[in-house]
Amino acid sequence: LVGKVNAAVTRARMADAGRVGNCRIYASVWGLWTGFSGRLVAHLAATEPGISVGVEEAGVSGHWKGLRSGAVDLAISSKPPKVFSDLVSEPLIEDSAVAILARDHPLAHRSTIRLADLKDELLLLYDSKSINRVDHDLFAEFDKSEFKPAAVRDVSTSEGLIAMVAGGVGWSLHRRSLMGKIPSVAMIPIEGFHLSYPVALVRRRKESRAVVFTVARRIRELAKKDYPDMYAASEGEVE
């Protein structure tokens, strides 16, 4: 009996410290394609054996709504628009955009390209329900470069966008950290063009469970190890 009581007290203390409990994580396709999601599961198993973690790997749509509904507790995705005032977002990886082209595209062999090289081609973009176009204003950056795409088509899923690019339908943009990670497309830096495209760590503003903050800290720990040159420290974090 004494042993059971001691075990219960120990578990309660660990729960208060955020070392025991459940946490569900939404990881966008960035986590899948880079392998970060798999490495995270292994990292959490090694560092926090008392926490049961579920990782949902999915496309770009649904991440913010999943947090709102309580389906997940943390999201590794992109910063939500300001209308999601009930969510808190912090940059995790300070990434930037590169062009993605079909592997047999005439420009695919180049080490860099110019926006002007793509002026006559269809630009494929995630739709506004899937990506935050306010904080990552692509067209404002295009204006700075005096570039206007010939045509633009919205796409709602990552799989659809990559399939269309790979099939030669058009070109698009994605994160630099994905270079070499998507075999079906070529990813090429654009000369004189910089669009911030961070990977964000998102949670509910009213989140109070210690276990969620423990998992968030472990996510940051791994991101800092994996991406030392692009890692974005959180507020108050000691470098």
C-alpha cells in the first residue's frame, strides 16, 4: 500500500512538472519531408518516457482549426493569420523561399535562377485557407523585384501542388530547408529575392497544461540541434 501511495505521489509530482501526460502534435508535410517528425518521436521517447505523444502528419490545411477544436495541442506548421487571435505562434525555423520546378524543366539544372526567367509560366500557390498570405506577402516581394507572374492558380493540398509542379504544369515556392528532400522536383534559389517562410510552433493562447510546454521545449531542443543556422530562439530563451 505504501508503495502504491508513493508511486501515486511521484506520478502527481511528475504531472505537475509536465513530465507525465498526453500531447498531440500536428506536423505539416515539412516535418514529414525533412524527417523532423520521425526524429522528434525518437527524441521525445528518449527524453520524456512518461509522456504519451501522438503525431499527426498532414497537409497544410487543418492545422489551425485542429488546435482550436482541441484535436491537437501543438502544431509545427506556419503562422496563422491574425483572425486566429486565440492561438499563439512563435517562429521555430527562420526559413526562406526557393523556387520549385519539374526536374525536366529547362531551368532545373541551374544553381540559381531569376524571377524574370519565370515570367511566362503559371505560378502555383497554396490557397489562402492553407497559408498565411498576410504575414508572408509574396506579391509585395514580387513588386519589389518588378515581377508579375503570367498567371496564378491556387492549390489546396501539398500533394496536389507537388504533383502539378512535377508534371510540368507550373512552378511554385517552398522552404529552403526542403532542398534535396522532395525527389520529384528541383528546388533552386532565386537571385535577389528573399521571402521569409518560417516554420512556426503554434499552440492555444489559453493552454495551461505543463505537459504541452514540456513537449514544446523538447521540439525547440531538437530544432536547435538539427537547424543551428536557422533556429529561432523563443522569447526569454537563453541562447
